[in-house]
Amino acid sequence: MESKRGQFRRSNQFITSLPDEISSGLFAKSARIKLAVDELLFNAGDDGNGCYRIESGLLKLSILSEEGGERILDVLGPGAIVGELSMIDGAPRSTAVYAVRNTELSFISRAAFLAFADLHPELYRHVATLLALRVREMNDVAVAWSFLSLEGRAAHALLELAEAFGEDTGDGRLLIRQKIEQSDIAAMAGIARENVSRILNKWIRDKVLSRHAGYYCIEAREKVEKFAGG
């Protein structure tokens, strides 16, 4: 049975699960784009003029909360696809996307996608299947999230950050090589910063977590994974 944490992982199978001959043909004439650290790729509300495949680096997807703060939705690495939904329906972008590290992308325009689909109509069948999968996953996430404790949400967010930025120190510890604030974890977990502070301080006292020069280090990964599993 899949863990709750697994249910939260954002599906990025839109193009990666297409047959090789279709996916390679689709990106055969893609344009290369480079982003520096903290550079904006696109903002929520921008026109959905195409999609991007991450060749190297990391991207952060986020939205603004009702209070005006940032809520990080995901951190994506090489092979992931960004912006596919807006490319299909032409609607404005729903999230802001920033480079977390120096990042290189392949870009395919919406016009090129539609032209390729006209030549390869089987692409539409794959798109319909994958969009149905995305809706099903969203329902699974909503159900799993509703049963997860505050501690579980914080653990899930911490593991997501560790997956993106973590470095195994060789002694079973996992150092998150990115300076993370409690507000970042609160935004990803969807809980108040005060609750995150209480949870992290407890983990530090219990030697589950430590912090050195502004960097968090997971000392007992199996315990954090257990918290995330609910």
C-alpha cells in the first residue's frame, strides 16, 4: 500500500510516459532556455504559451496565499515537465515558477504542440489518459491530506525539501543544502508558522533534527518518514 507521502507526489507523467518516438519527436525542435538562481520562469496569470522540460537544475512552483505569503507547491528536478496544462487548454498559468538553482530547460510552444498533435493524432489519446490520471491523483491527495496530522504535514514538507536539496553525509544523516526558513516549511505544509516552530523545536530536542549555520539536518530519517506516513 502506498504511503501518504507517496500520494502527495506531483505526477509529471504528461510527456515522460509518452511512447519514445512521440516524446522525442515532440521535443526535436525545442528551444533551450537558461535561468539563473531565483530567476522567474513565469508568473501566475501569464499566458500559457508552451511547456518546459527540465534538463538540469531545479524549479520551485508556488502560489500566493490569501494573506499574501508564498506557499511552495513543489520542487522539481531534471526530467520533470512544467506548464503542460496551460499549453493544452491555453488558459493562464496557475502558479509562479522560479529557478532554485542554475537551470536549463527545453521549451516547446503551444503552436508547435498543436501542429505535432495534428500530425500524430494518437497524442490526444495519451493526453486524455494522463489528464484523467492527474484528476484522480488530486482527489487522492485531498483525501490523504485530510487525515494527516500537523506533525505529519511538517514531516512531509521536510522530506520533500530533503529530496530536492538533501545530501547524505555518509553517517545516516541527511543535510538539506538550502537555507530553509520555518515559514517555507509552513507554506509547503499549509499550517501556521507557530505550529512548525513548535514541531521542529521538539524534533531538535528529541535529536530527530538538528540545525547548523542555518541548515537543517535530518538526524533520524526513519522517524521523520514515520511521521509523514501518518
